[in-house]
Amino acid sequence: MINFFIVAAVIGTAAVLLFGVLTMARGGDFNRRHSNKLMRLRILMQAIAVVLIMIGIWLASSGN
């Protein structure tokens, strides 16, 4: 079950990263208004993914 959440968090992180990169490449007013928010969202998604991966490794090592 935890594997599903890990995959979802990694895909979410990649999606936010890709959207942010495309937004920066395009430039314009939207980029100026939202680039910092997208960076913060990416960092949050990465933190969630890392925590879920650590929980998954811990559960696998404890035999559950």
C-alpha cells in the first residue's frame, strides 16, 4: 500500500517540476507571479516523497 503513495508522490513531484520548468522557459507574467510558489510546492512534494520512501524502507526492514 505504501508503494502506491511513494509512486504517486514521485509522479507528483515530477509533474510540478516539469510544469515549473516549462513555465520558466515560457516566461511572462504567469512565471513572475507563480514561479516561487511552484518551487515551494516542488520542495514540499519532494519532502513527502522522501518521508514515504523512508517509511517504506523502515517497514520493509522490520518485516511488515
